[in-house]
Amino acid sequence: MPEQYIGLQEVINKQAEEPQPFLTEGQMEQINFTLIEALHTNKQVYLTYYKNGQRITETGLIQFVDSLGNLFVFIDEV
């Protein structure tokens, strides 16, 4: 019986998956601007990212931004 619940949960999770979003050049520039602004003002931001077919949103602070290397350090509230 527990195997049925595991299989059912997998089906439900698969149906809830979303396609990975595509960002335009303008959207990426806006994200970069927001990251740099949040870094310099020590402003809290909402970060939404895509992982395993799901969109995940967390709140935290930007600690470092490397625009050329496409890297930033995000510290969440936990």
C-alpha cells in the first residue's frame, strides 16, 4: 500500500512541473541591475529560481555580484 502512495505522489509532482522559463536580454539586464542595487543598498530581495521543474522563491540579501562571471552570492533569512 505505501508504494501506491509514493507512485501517486510522483505523478502529482510531475503534473505540477513547470517548463523552465526563458529570459530575454532585457530581463537579464534588469535582474543584473536589481542585484547590484540590492548589494549596494543592503536591501532585502525576493529571489525566485527554477529547480527540478519547480519555481522556488526565497528572501535574503545579496553579498557579492560578479556580472562578468554570471555569479552572485545570496544569503537567505535562515
